[in-house]
Amino acid sequence: MEFQRTLALKGTSRLINLQDILAARERIRGHVAVTPCPFSRPFSDLCGAQIHFKLENLQRTGSFKERGAANKLALLTPEERARGIVAASAGNHAQGVAVNAQRLGIQATIVMPETTPLIKAQATKSFGAKVVFFGTSLADAFVEARRIEKEQGAVFIHAFDDDAIIAGQGTAGLEILEQVPDVDVVVGSIGGGGWLGGIAVAVKAMKPSVRVVGVESALVQKMRAALDAGAPVLVPAASTLADGIAVSQAGDRTLPLFTRYVDEIVCVDDEEVANAILLLIEKEKTVAEGAGAAPAAALLQHKLKGLRPALKVVCVISGGNIDVNLLARIIERGLVKEGRRVMLAVRVPDRPGMLASILQVVAVERANVLEVHHNRAFLAGPVGDTEIDLTLETRGADHIESLIATLSSRGFKVTRR
């Protein structure tokens, strides 16, 4: 989707520029990591272009959010620092704010939804912040944070709709151009727009020919809606694997940046994101959260038109803070989808030796048994039968078909779950 650059910038003051981002880099230098941007041969082969990954998941707190927070807090006056700060976040912004507040000796209060995974809340507390749980959504937490701001006089630190935050995020764009000077395309995820908006300002100012592509969750397309409407639009909230970009409304300060500097927006669904997370682990040895893997998902699914082997693409992995239980489920589902794990139900007469006979076939076919379960009480049909559920590790779809064919040829009735 190509955007016309004629959207009126109603009621906006001066937008951030390259000088703001260069100044931000000097403020945060030494406090925020310069993350690597290595070339990926496996993803280049899969995506049909020369793919580099900008690995923001290697920041101390696991995401790019440190950049904006470090710049914003550095600009606070002594009086503002003394008042303390407050923010609303379900994870990455919380940690970015907390770690920089701790470094500067600023008291930080972070309001998190009650549904926030325990690991993220604990990580935020470990950086010295006071965590307040409120409501079931980020919107609820935002309202409570604003209440604390008014009641206690704390300085509110917005996650994306703040020029200092945006300028800090844009420092990643400077690094991209230094690490891959001949980059042709930059692909990044879109939450409220501060991340990719900042990167786009830096990249376009220094190399206007670079194509900047944003990636949204198909379930929460707030930036596309804002561009179509000419103003931020509230879209319905939704539960998505890419929860870090499930923001329901674009920012007033970020929308004009997308109008001027971002060339295209594509969207990905949760299945595509899950597949990207799995492939990043397996082929790149890189752990990405849903929002961080969204740009890789767009590339893997060939959502970007016009890519060719000679083009150099920087895919920004914005964060890696994924719950380990969720990661385990993603890996398991991915293995099933690829045919590397399967559950077979084998119906047999309930008598000694039947399980051994089945397992002998499985062994000959070189499949690995993960779980075995007998189903008698809930089985319809003859009382003398049983159903043996086998969860197996296999080599792929063809291996599964071969295994089923062999079991069937031995007289077993096999159903794939």
C-alpha cells in the first residue's frame, strides 16, 4: 500500500528532525547498547533478498524501548526528576523507563494491567520501579497512570507519542545506516508509531532512496486506519501474539511522521508471527517476541513486493521479551505444523502385546515416541477395544504418511489427530 504524501498535518507543531536524533544519540551514548546488524544467509535464501537483522532484542532490557526512555529522562529538569515519573506499560516500556530511572536516581512508578505476565512485572521491579497493577488492559493502566500524574505531580512518560521518546528510538536508524550503508529497504513493526517513525526520520534524512515499510498486526491496524482517516482513529482492542504492537490508536505526534517518511504498511496474522518466531530460533538462534518477529513474518510470507536477490533489507527485531510458557507452545505448534510432531490414535483389541506390536512398527520407521496414552472408558464401540494415542517425533510430512501406511498395512486402524 503506497501512501500519498498530501495528508494535512492538522494542528501539529514542528516535527522531530535529524538534528534531534543526532542530539539524542549523544545523550544516550554509553547508556544504551549499539546493537549488531548481521547478515542472515538462511533468511536471505527464504525471502529472496539480502536480509540483515537489527537485533534490538540484545538490549539490556530486551527491547528498543531503552533508547527513547534514556533520551526522555536525560532531558528532565532537576525539579521534574525530584517529582518522580509514572508510566503505563505491559512490559517493554516499563523496563526501559525503570532501568534508566534507576540509573539517574529517579523514583519510577509503572502501572501495569493485572494480566501482565509475572516475569515482566518482576523484571520491572528488579530495576527499582514501584509496580501498580490496575485493570485488565493497557488502556485501563494508562488511565490510572494519568490519575497518579495529577494526584502526585509525577511526570508522565508516554510510550510513543512524545518527541523525545521518538528521537531516542530514531538512533537505531543512524546505526542501521552505519552498519549497512547500502541498505535499500528497512522493515520494522508498528505499535503507536514512535519506533518506526523515529527510524524513518533518520533513514530518510540521510538516504532518501531507502524504502521504509511498517508491519502491523492484522488484528489491530490502527496506523493504516489513521492514515486512511487523516487523523488517529481508535480501533477495537484485540488479543494477539504480537501484543507489543497491539496499540489501539496511533499517536498525534507519530502519524505525521508516517505520512511523510513511511512508504508502505503491510500486516501479518498470528500464525505467520508464530512461524517467524520458530524460524528465528531455529535458523538464526535469535529469540524474538511476537512484535519483534512481525517484520520477519512479513518477509517470510513475501508481503513486500519487488524484493530481489540484489536488494539489501534490514529487518528490525525490536524485542525478545517473550514468556517462556508461550514460547514452548509456539514451538510445539510449529513442530506440528511442519510435520515434525504428530499424534496418532491406533485402535486395537485390548489384549497383551498390542502396544508392543505398535511400538515395534514405530521403531522400524525410526519415529521417536514422546507420549503414550490408553483410552478405554471414553471410547465408542466394542468394549473389548482400546485406543492407543501416540505422540511422536517425526522427520516431516512424508515420514508421517509412511508411518501411517506401514501401521495400516499391519492391520491397525489409524487416525491422525
